[in-house]
Amino acid sequence: MSGKALKRLVRWISESWMMFAFFACFFLFWEWSIDWFEVPQYILNKPSEIITNSAADLPRLMQYTYITGLETVLGFVVAICLAIPIGVAITFSNILRRTLYPFLVSVEMVPKIAFAPLFISWLGFGLLPKVIIVFLVCFFPIVLNAILAFGSLSQELDRFSQITGASQIKIFLKIRIPFALPQCFVGIKYAAINATVGAAIAEFIGSDQGLGFYIQIVTGNMRPDLAFAGIFLLTLLGLGLFGIVTLVERLMIPWHISQRRG
């Protein structure tokens, strides 16, 4: 490990020790409070029991984690690929801004869980309806933030760029995109946080596999230990996706104040 990497590691540990200490205290309190308050196992288990019991069901947990992760990633990636171009189109089109934009805002007001039974009844219990639900959960925050991002360039900067003789394509590539990226990442990170929520909701409503289905089944069997194992894996999926987005953000906009402060 190079000296620079070692310094970064030491700095990260020095800045994160309070977080690790908090989580350690939380899980220790959880572990001991089960005995202190004599909580029945069918209501809540100790963290150590959750780990031990879930290890016995690890193959099924890993299989369902892969399925939920696939649904999450596919819906999330498709949402990014469609939402940002649509956001750009709405920003530069008066017709779309007066027609499609109000429609998107209206649909965003509808809870996405309301669509889940419809998609499952139309498309069955396979992968596609879950991907569509994840897509809907992720699409709207990304497209709305993209519209805000590409439409927020000041008129003074736009006019100055035109005075320098730059073409509209060059202005878009060199000024508008860098200016819009920070706000776009706000929407993308919000979508990353909620992507696993969409997948789990779809699996709750209609599925025969996945972590949402697993949590529903083991909860019905009065196994909160295995339910918490599924919840922890959903949390790890969400944190992993959010971490990847944060890393990409750091690589794409290292000049932004939000990254320089970190």
C-alpha cells in the first residue's frame, strides 16, 4: 500500500470511528436487551442468533439476493438511460415542457405500489414486472432533477458563452453538462436509495423468489431471525448501489464543492 493510500485510510478511520462506535453500541444493546427484557424469540432475536440461523439458510439467501439485486440494477440502469435524455429534451422543448412535464409530475404523485398489482396481473410473476416497478421508483426523481439541472444555467453565462463564438453543441458539452451533473447526481442517489424498496415491494405483492418474497414467507412462519437476515441483505444491496453512485460522482465531478469538502 502506497503512502498516499495509507494516509487516506488513516484519515477515513479517524473520521468514521464515531459511526463504527455507534453501530457497535447499537448491536451490543440489542444483543443484551433481549435477555434483560425477556423478549420472546418469536418477536425478536439476538443479532448473534440472526447470524447463526441465517448461515444455515445461506444458499437460498444468496440466490434470492442475486435475484433482487438483478431486478434492482436493471431497473435502475434503464431509469438512468431514459430519464436523463428525456429531462434534457423537456428542458429544451417548450412543447414537452407544457405537456410531458406536467404529466410526469402528476404521475410522480401516485404511489408506485399502486401500479405493482397491475403489472403483475399483466406480465406474471417473472422478472419484468419487478424491473418495471424499480424503473418507476427510480425514473421520476432522476428525470425531475435532470430537468432542474439542465434548466438552471444562468442567462449571463449562456450569453457569455455565445459571445465567445462557441457553438450550441460545444456549450452543451463543455458548460451545460458539467453544470448539470451535480444536480443530476442528487436525483440518481435518491433513486439508488429507493431502488431496492421498489424491488421488495414488487416481490411482496407477487413473486415466488427474491428477498421480498423470502421476508414475507419467513415472517408468516414466525421466523423474525430469518426476516431480519433478509432485511440486512436488502440494506447491503441499497448501500452497495449508493456507494457505487457516490464513487462515480466523485470521479466525474471531483471539482465540485461537495467533493472537495469530502
